[in-house]
Amino acid sequence: MVSCRVGLVGAGGVAQRHARVLSGFDDVEIVGVTDVVPEAAAALAARHDARTFTDVAQLLAAGPDAVYVCVPPFAHGPAEEAVIDAGVPMFVEKPVAVDLGIAERIADLVARRGVRTAVGHHWRYLSVLDTARELLADRPVRMVSGAWLDKVPPVAWWSRRDRSGGPVVEQAAHVLDLIRVLAGEVTEVTAYGNGTPPPVDGADIDSVTTATLRFARGAVGTLSAACVLGWKHRAGLEILADGLALSLGEDGLLIRDADGERHVPADPEAARVAVDRAFVDAVRGVGDDVRVPYAEAVKTQRLALAVADSARGGRTIRLTTPADSHALDTGVTVDA
């Protein structure tokens, strides 16, 4: 194809960001936008010389080469099913769903239809990630500490557990995803929430959550999430290996070893561009650098939901690999 014709499902802040990036590519045309708020769809479409559609079916009827599904966590499911049924390549923003059953159903449909997918875990495209992996290549990870300490975002659904899943699912999933990349799969989580929601009308999420993690490769770790601040305080992870300490975030990688301390900067905006560039190239058939297809994102989502469920129920949750080699990813068992 000469250019990639992209349709957008959703017109909120994340969709607007993707639209800005995509409109900067010479080989992309944004052809249409649909949103449950027609005014939002019309405003975004107007900024990019695109059409407004009343629903996903109408958008798909316009024949896009790819569709971006950028809806709130609770709204995932119907749009993805329609796009998959149409056989159109699909980019989905994380988290892929609040309900794990929905995510697994979508993953199964993707596998059966063979649809090309990508999920917006743009941290996988941070330039320093490869450096971290190289440094850890011959050193087993011993300990991991991840954190996302932030404020409550200014959207009404975010502070509702059934709408967002809470800070661990909606925000700290980025950290959990990189934890999986660098330390391997988690086999057991025990988490605690403080039981006190942030001071926002209608909030029912824990304002702080902390979890312990046990890994298949023998490492242990923690994850902390909070939404009690008025600013984004810290988001990233620290890793300890034999003779090596790494601190990784969107802004760069801090390395401490026998040679001393050094900082390698990273550009988070470049990562946001790269995740879109990789998907467009894959759709056009000129590249193959999609690092988080839908099935891979479900693995991170299962871990995030296990942490959230453990905190809510006060129980240890074990994540185990099913004997069936064709299973999508790890399963979950709960200790009483």
C-alpha cells in the first residue's frame, strides 16, 4: 500500500496523542474517528481532515487499513470484536481490559483470525531497554523494585475500580511489563491495599497498594502504586543483580557497577513515536518490530489484575503455566 489509512475508535487524550503522531508520518492518512461523544469525535476529526462516523461499523465500512482502539479500560471488547471480525489490523491502547475474561476472549479471536495486532506498551521502545538487557544477559536478576507514584488523572472513570481497575492496572502496568521483560515471569503475588480511596468524588480504589513478587527464575521483588500526590513523583523500576544496580524510567537508565556510576538518557516521546511507527510499518509490510502483540499484552494484564485481586482479597495469588502448550499465557490460582 502507498499509505496506511487509519481509523480511530475513541477521541480522548490518548487517541489525540496517537493522532498527532500518526499525522506526522508521510505514509499515514487518518480517515475517520468515532466516539460515544460525537462532539469529541468531530473535534478530533476536524483537526486531521478526517471524517466523523457514528459507530465502529460505519468506520469499518469506510475501508481503513488499520484501526486504533483508544477507549477507557471498561469499554474494551465490542470495538475489538468488530475490528477482528472485519479482519483489519488493530492497535489497542493499554490496559486491554478491566475484565480478564474479555481480554482472553479477544486474544482467542485474534489467534483464530490471524489479525495483526499491537498494544500501546511504548516503554518497550525506550532506547535504554536494550542496554539494560545486555547488562543483565550474563547476570541473573536477584531483586526487583517497581513503583508508580502519581496523582489521580482528571477523568471521572479513573477512580472507579470497575472502570479503570485502579492504579496498578491503569498506570503501573507499564512497570510490570518491563519487569517481565527484564526479570522474567512472576509466579506468585501477595498484595495489600490501604482500603482508603483518594479524596475524589465516587472513588472506590485503594489510594496506595504494595505487593511482593516471586519470579520463576528465582528473583524476588516488590511493586508500589499510589495516587495520593499532586504530581507524578516516580515511575520506573530498580533491578539488582550480582555486582550491578540498574534504575530504569522513561527518562533514562542509571547504571552502577564496579566501573562506577553512569546515566544513559532516554526520550519517552521517541518511544511513543516508535510504537506507532512499528505498527504502521508492520501493516504496510515494510517492517516487523511490533514488540507487544495482543497476546503478549494479556500476560502483563493478567499479572496486573493478579496484583489488584490479591490486594482486594488479601490473599496470595499464584500464576502458573498451563500444561497445554497452546494456552495463551499463565493461569491463576488463589490461596485461601
